[in-house]
Amino acid sequence: MLSVVALNYKNPALLRLFLASLFRTLPRNYDYEVIVVDSATSYETRSVVQEEFRDVFPAITLVPVKENTGYTRGVNLGVAAAKGDYVFVCNPDIIPLPGSIERMVAYLDGHPKVGLLGPKLLNFNGTRQDSCFRFYTLATILARRIGFLPFASRVVHRFTMHDQALDHPTDVDWLMGSAVMMPRAALERVGLMDERFFHYFSDVDHARRFWENGYQVVYFPDAALYHYHQRESKRWYWFIDALFNQAARWHIIDGSRYLMKYGLFNTTRTHVTP
């Protein structure tokens, strides 16, 4: 069985669109459940799940949380409620294309060494979004935050893996947490996300731990999903963001915790055979 874990925060309209697209694209006889983790829960979101889609998805579960739990805690709550052999974690700002989710399950089923799988994410004009990356370095952080530096474009180009074609399944350092799938067996070995990270860098940390526990992290372009993506943590320059942009402050705090955990120069995968 597949468990679809959707993380919602104050956006019932997007959640409604996501659930409707999921119903349209997955076959009626497909064995799956849907779990909605609703941070800062509201009556409107609860009514979307419990009234509008209860008949559509008999196996739908709402996990309401009073406060804003952040991405990391939300994932862990959803995974704890999931019963499936595979867990697909996503934000509700995605629209899967027909067959994509089933192809991800089939790929994991046939590749037991893969512990974390990410689809190709598309803008609504059909262009590919950056969703697989190399590990952060100090140069990467500076280049992304202060983009006018002479070396910035070259550093970011490598970080976002624009030096590779990415037209076939590819081992990558880490995957954007907007849409990822994991086998239950791998999750049990690796463990839940590190809740020292509130919203950012927990996907980077989790990918590291999959590699450390002997699993591959793979970008899978054979599955495609539309994704309404906005980079909320970067609007102006670093010092201005830190003053006026809450998402940027979360990003800086979580980034500091990540660097304290791994150091500035630990950028290689540690792969241990299970």
C-alpha cells in the first residue's frame, strides 16, 4: 500500500486542488491512503478533508495541529500515521501527471537499494524546476544569498546540477522535500527527520542519513509533477531578508544548525553497505 502524506499550512484552496488532482490521476483500484497534516489547523481545511473528500477517499486521515509545526515536524507526524509500504511526502502545491506516482512506486519496488526518490518537478509552462542538488558548501550559501559575486553563477550552476543532463534516473546528494517517496523499510532503518531543523535543511540532512545507512538517493525524471514553487526565503539580500522575511530567518537559523552538525567542508556522501 502507498501512503500519501500532504503537508498543509493555511492553504485550503491548494489542498483542494491537490486532492482533486490525486483522485483524477490515481487508478480507482490503486491501494493507497491519504494523510493530511494541517499545521495551524482551520475549520475550512478540516471541512475540505472531512466533508468534501471523505466520500472520494474513504481512507483519508486528518492530522490537525494547533500551531505551525514547520515542515520537519509535519513530515514526522504524517509518517507516524502512515501504514503503507511506501510513503509519498508532498506539499499540496503539486499536481501529479497521470502514471507518475505509480511509476515511482514501481521503481522503488524494483530497486531495493534506493531509499529516497524524487520526481521531476515542472513549472506550469513546462520548464523543469531545480529539485535535486549537491551538498551545500560555504561558497554555495554565499553565492545564493549574494548573487552578484563574480563566482556566483558557476557555484550555483554546480550546486543545482546543471552540469548534468538529468534525463535518466541519477544518484544525487539530496532532493527538495516538496515531493519525495520512501520505502517503509528504509525509513525504519534511517529514522524520522531531525526536528532540530524547523523548516529548512531537514531534507538535506535526511538525504545524508539515507546515504550513511547504505541507501541511494535518486532523481527520477520518468515521473513528473507540476509544482507551484516560490522561494520565500530569498527576496532581497541576506541582511534585509534577515530583518523582514520570516522564512529567510528560518532558513538562516536552520542553515546554521546544519553547518554546526556537519561542518563547512563535509560535502561528500558517506555510503555504508547495509
